[in-house]
Amino acid sequence: MNKQHGTETNRYDYDVSQKDRRNSDSRECSPHAVPLQGIPLYQGEGNNQEGLKRFVVQGYKDVWAAILYILCILATIGLGIYNIMRKDSSMKDVESTNTTAENEPSNSKSLWSVYFLVGVAAAASIGAASVSFLLMQKFPRKTILFANIAAIIINIISALLAYRSGYIVASAVMMTLCALHILWFYFARHRIPFAAELLKASIDVLSGYKAVYLFNVMLCVGCTGLLILWANAFMWAFRRVKWETSASFGWPLLVFLMLFLFWTSQVTTNLMHVTTAGLTATWYFAGKENMPKNPTLASFKRGTTTSFGSICFGSLLVAIIRLIRWLVSTAEDSEHEILRCIFLCIIGCLESLMEYFNTYAFVHVAIYGCGYIEAAKMTWELCKQCVFSALFNDTLIDVTLGLLATCGSLLVGSVFGFLLKSWAAFAFGFAVSILVHLLIFSPVGSAVTTLFVCYAEVPEGLEHSSPDLYAALQRTDQNGTSNGAAPPRV
């Protein structure tokens, strides 16, 4: 790397251009090819390491999106509080009249029983997820292979059951999808060793920095509180549309609240993703033994400050697409059902593509602290370089995590159903467990994606920080990422 150190205290200018054999000169928008300016993210211990120099604070990006989202939050909170405060006092009187001294303790006891069951289910789910972590860490290749083969077998069984039940069309569609899955797995089988190395490394990162789960839980709690106020605001707007004469005001308010719901869900998940990506990228470039202090906190802090606007910008694009799909799906038009079905299919595919694109764009935001447009340009260059390798890798990992989460949740639900002898208990245990598994496994997918991006763009960074992992990835990748990684040094 070419170093250009400034003479000022905290600011510096450096060039992290890649090697000529990787043709990095063609990437005009990439921070690998142009100098980056900013304040070091990790100040103090570890600042002299070459790998950490790419982590800089370049100032607030996409400020307009952050301001717009904050205004939406304030508006939703205001509407929610207003609806809570304007509740009819007669309803309170009715509730107080119907609530006797005898049933109050009973209701309180039932509520605490629910809390207890949720806690037990969550604890059991954490135990099941820990076993899955151990399997992925000790036997990553076998776990990926088993999960993907098991998914194919489950699809075949489901298709046969549908055929036996008389659902011929559904069975034919499922068998077609199963055949495509088998064909895909045949072509993706040579990428399993590479995906296994990334999965194992991701588990190592998350096992050493469990604070990422604390931040995720904090975000979930904050989001839940915000959604409670959103629900009050939504019910008020819905009543205005359904029962009052001011529907002309209620409909725009409903559309705004639905947009805010979709936007908030995207911002929350993407902020989790950026936090994990920043931690993982720091581990990639610094090395396990040379990590700076509190890397998770530093990544979360940048995600909620200078990079928050970029997160809001990218999340808004997906939220708008999702809002359009919601508007079309709820429209009452029986004369054009076929056209509506086709449009919903197209808009659904566009939404999935946009979400997938954002997953990689936000990795660049987490590493370089750049704006969303810059990150999107870098992601597009990465797509042109190794899009199929990324698709194979992500699908292998997603199927593995999905099957492990489902199996763990079924186990927890079965135990609940057996002990309480109720199908409702089974459904309750399964629902709680699947939510816990998704919360725990989500950082794994983010870490795998981040390691893939870092290795595809800057393989030499890993060669300096972790030579053993670099050798394993270089051997199993076989230049599938088209990054021109040099053979490991002997």
C-alpha cells in the first residue's frame, strides 16, 4: 500500500490502492483506488497498524435522510402519545367497573406465567443456538453439506405429500423448484469449502465479541417501544378512515404510517448489519491478536452518527418499494387480478434484489464510512467482478442457517408441546424460538458477507493479519472471486 501521512494531529491522507494485477485503476469510485480523508475511527492503541487506516470518519453522510427519518419518528411518537391521551374516560370507567378485586390477582398471575414461559423458551433457544454454533465452528463443511441436502430431501417429501393429498398443481410446482434446487446445488458444490472457511471465521469473530448481541437486543427493545406507539397512531388513523367522515385525511396518514413501519424495520436490521460488518472488517484487517479496544462500540457509534443518514437512505428505497407492493396488494380491483398478480411478482423480485444489494452496500458503509451512493457504486463494481460467487456463497450459508434455526425451533416447540400437552404450547415455543434464532443467526450472515467483501476486494489485507486464514481462503476460492489473490507466502 502507498502511505501518505499528513503532519496534522488526527487527520491524514492515505492511498489504499490495490495491486496492478487486480486492475484497481478501473475502479474510480472505490476507496481502494482514491485517497481517503478523515479522522481515524480507532484512535490511541492500534492506530499505527496499516490495516486500520482505512477505518476513518469522513463526516456526516446523507444528512437529509437522517433528518427526514428523525422527523418521521417524532411525528409517529406524537401521534401515538396523542391517541393514548385522548382515550375516552368512559372506557376507563367501564374497565374499572368490570375489573374486580378477585380477577386482578388472577390476571396478574396469568401475565407472569406468560413472561416465565417466554423466558424459558428464550433460554432453551439460546442453548439450541449454541449447539448450532458449535457444529458450525467444528464441522463447517459437513454442516453446510448436510443442511443443503436435507433441504432438498424436505422439498421432495413436501412435493410427494402435496401430490398424495390431491394438490397436483402445487406438487408439480414444488417438484420443479426442487429440480432447480438440485441443479443449483450441483453447480454450487465446489464453493462449499470456501463458504465453510468463511462460516468458521465468522463464528470465531462473534464468539470473541458477544457485545454485538447486546447492541442487537437494545435495538430490538427500542424498536418494540417505538412500534407500540406506532400501533396506537395506526389505530387512530384507521378509525378515521373506517368510521369517520374525514377519510381524505386518514388515508394519507395511513400511507405515511405504513411507510414508517417499513422504513423502521429496514433501519433497525441494517443498523444491526452495519455494526456487525464494522466489527468483522476490523477483525479482518487488524487480526485477532491486534484488535483495538471496543471495536463493536466504535462500529455501532459510527452507524448511529455519521453513517446513520446512509443507512436511512438505503433503507428508504426498500421501504418505498415495499409500500408500493402493500398499496397494490390491498387495492380492491377484481377486474384486473391477473395484472395485479404479475405486478406484485415483479415488485416482489425488485424488493428482494434491492435488499440483497443493500446488504453489500452497507458493508462498504461500515468499512469506509462513505455515503450510500458511493457504497452503491462500489457494490456495483463488486457485482461485475464476482456476482455468481457471492450468490453461491450466500445461498449456501442462508440455507444452512435457516435449516438450523428451524430444527432448533422445532425441538424447543416439541419439548413445550410434550410437557404442556398442547399444540398451542408447541406453537408458542416454536414462535419464541424462531425469533431468538433469527436474532442470534443474523450477525452470522452479516459477518460472512463482510468477510467475502473484504477478501474479494482486498485479499492482501488478510494476508498480513491472518496468514493461515488467507491460505485457506486462497486455496478453496481458486480465484472464484476474481480477486487475483497471490499464493500464500511460504
